[in-house]
Amino acid sequence: MTTQHTEHTPALDVTAVGRKTVLVTGASSGIGEAVAARLAVEGHRVVAGARRMDRLQALAERTAGAAARAGGVLEPVRFDVTDRADVAGFVAGACERHGRVDVLVANAGVMPLSRLDSLLVDEWDRMIDVNVRGLLHGIAAALPVFGAQGSGHFVTVASVGAHEVVPTGAVYCATKYAAWAVTEGLRQECDPSVRVTTVSPGVVASELAGTITDPGAAEAMRTYRAHAIDPDAIAAAVSYALSQPPEVDVNEIVVRPSRQR
């Protein structure tokens, strides 16, 4: 599913919080696309990264007018979060072009749910590579930058799966719990000048369910996702966390449909 983002009314006065250089991973669809679009239209300089460059370029075109009027921009960059050198280049390139990086939104993720006895080991490995190693690659690339400039903000997009385990979700939930745990550990270890936020979405309209190859899991997901919310609800939560003054650290936000229990 591709969400359309063109004419947001800014949710905040970017002049009050400062124009930020924000890097967003997994920005070619779903939550990442919504986060990148919203922040650009709110006046930030957004470097939107993913593997599908055509999708990123289309997003940049759709948001160009509204972003420009707010003083923002969306810059598409192709890279792969599972490639450590690619991630390092993504962060270093943004620093070279813009002089600094203020925020890294680690959003890239995959969700090919299945029962463990389906033995879809390649899919388990893919979830670990994207959802966990991809996050760690981002931290490794951005943490020295934040330390050198004396400020920064990590935002990890986890999941309600970080707080509960459901049938067919054992590996996915494990990766999201790992993402939550790594981010919480990062928060405790970081100097207070570096803020750390975990955003845990519930059921959100996205392409994630399209990666499920296990027939039973796919059928269960169709019922589970009957009342999905728009990805921009998650983007609004990210925007809120970024908009707070430096002395306020929004550590965790859970956003789910009102019908989800």
C-alpha cells in the first residue's frame, strides 16, 4: 500500500524547535514513507532512505511543493540497512551534504509471520537481518556523529509485538523485543544530550502483511488487520517526540487502533 502525502498542515512551528536534518530508513512505503513526508512538510530536511529508489523519488515529487513552502525538503537516497557499509555511507553522506545529522528514525522492518514448525528459516534470518542488525548498523553509524556534535535523537520504530507474543509471531516479536531492548539500553548509556525514543505501532495499514508467505499466517493477518490505522498516526507520534525541547526526552509511545486490544 502506498500512502499519499502532499498537503499536510504542519503539526508544529518548526521555527520554534529548529529545522532538523532527519534520516529515515525504510522510507519507501508505510510508516517510513509517512514519517518522511510529514517531517519534510513540517519544514525539516529529510534524507529518506530505502532500496526502492523509484518509490523514494515519487515521494519526493509528491511532497516537493508543500515541503518547499514550509522550508523543508525530502532527499531520496538508495541504501540497504542490512549492509553495514551502506548504512555508514548513508549517515556519512548526509553529514557531508548538510553539515550535521540531528535525528535517525530507524524504521526499516519486515514481518513474514509463520509458525515455527513451518521452518521458514530464511525468513527468520531476514527478519533478524533487517529488524535487528539494521537497527544496530544505524546506531553504529550515527552514535559517533551525535557524540561529536553534542546532540542527536534516535527514534526506533518497534511494534506492539515488542510487548506481547502471538502465534505465528515468535520470531517477529523476538526481533521487535530486541529492537526495544537495544533502544532502551542505548537510552541508558547515552549522554543526556542524545535523546532516545521508541515508538511501538499497533495495526497500521502497510505492505508488511504482503511479505507473509505462510498461508495460515496470511489468513489470520487478514482478520487481525481489519481495523488498521493510517501510517500518518505513527508519523504524528514521531513528530511529537522530535518537537520537544532538548531537556524533554520522550522515551516510549505506543500507538494502536482504538479497536485493538
